[in-house]
Amino acid sequence: MIDKQKYTGHILDPAMRDLISKVIDKVEIVIKNHEIKYTDFLNPYEQQSVIQLVNAFPDLSTVSFGGYDGAERKVLAIFQDYLTPDAIEEPISAVEIRTKSEKVISHRDILGSVLGLGIKREKVGDILIHEDYFQVIVQKNLEDFIVFNLNKVGRADVEARGIELDKVKSMEVEYKSMIGFLASLRLDAFVSFAFKISRSDAQSLIGKERVTVNWEVVNKNDYILTDGNVITLRGKGRAMIENIGGRTKSDRIKVTIKIPL
């Protein structure tokens, strides 16, 4: 029996602690029964944490499945390392959704409609938005359910069909750049600038654990950001630090950020 406290005792985030606890249960089964076990879809921070955990056990390996090159959310397979990654069955599928109208549909609309079928968020991977259709990566056992039951997104009638993963097309994301001059690289100052909210509102949202840095929840206002950090504010979007420049004569820091359009 694996000592869960050894691997979870230092984790402050309850959701991450619960995830690692569940993965330990899977690890025990893999070790005892030589089965292959799969996680739900994980964000990059969760993937890193799970891989780090599995690497602590000799003779175990992982391989990830996201559906296409550059996928953000992925499922990890945990298995005995006498198996090769090619021997691991792919646990995910793709559903393509086309609208029957000219109504504008967003990522949030698609996700909301899929979750409205009673599907949990962790069972859904990336949602790819193309010019006149959408592609959604899902756990394989949900493909038929979504195809048969998803006929509306918002007020728009849609048609869903399963497609082969090699038909999934990477999404071209366009960004806009913004330049700001910040008094410091504290998280609350950055959230206020990037998402155009007051400093006090930023501090409140950080305290409510609605902000992540590189997909990890951060609840400290004075957390110091660095080049390349990806900051997400739940319900507002995402911003990436593209460049941290020098200080101005008024001792403010020039920061260039990218925000998806």
C-alpha cells in the first residue's frame, strides 16, 4: 500500500491533492495487476505533477494523448515500462461540429453545450475553433453519446459527427500585443493591467483562487512573475508575458504581453 500522505501532504490545493490521490490509486493497480490505467484530461501543470509522481516509482512509465500536435489538455496513460508506447491504446476521440446557421458560436458556447449533456469538464480535451466548424477532443467512450445528443449550441442548430484523430486540425491562434509600464511584477499588478480591472478587484479574485500562473492556482498577490509566464483569470481569458524590459526613468517596468483574440 502506497503511503499517500508522503506524496500529498505538501500539496495545499485541495483539487490537486485529490487528483494526485486518485493517480496513486491508479499507480497501485498498475503495479499490482500490470494493467494500463488512464487519467482524465489534464492541463499542463497537472500533467507535469502526475509525470513527476509516476517517475518516483521504478518500472513505471507514462505516455500522453492530446489528439494533435500542440494539444494543451491531455490524457496520460500509466503502464509498466516493459510495454512500449506504441502498445498503448489511444483513449481519446474527436467530434466535429458544424452549424446549420450563420450564428456566431464561441469556445464557451461549445463547452457549455457539451457540459450541458451531463459530461464533466475533465472528460473533455481541447476545443478547436475553425472558420466554419469546431473540433472537440473527448474521451473515446463519450464520442457516440455526444454525436447522438448534441444538436444545439446556444440557439444554433448543429450537426456532430465523429472523425479520425488524423483529421484534427491545429487551430491558428491570433494574438494582440499590449505594452504596459508596471510598478512591479507582482501578480495583482499584472492581473489589473492585463484584464483591465482595478487592483482591489484583482486582489480579490486572486484570493478567491480564480487566477492561475502556468495553469497552477496562485492565491498570493505578491507572487512575482517572470518572462514566459501564462496567466489565466477564470471567466476573463488568458495573457502571456512576451517580454520584460528595463525600467523607465520613473522606475516602472516595461512589460509586453500577448492576449488571444
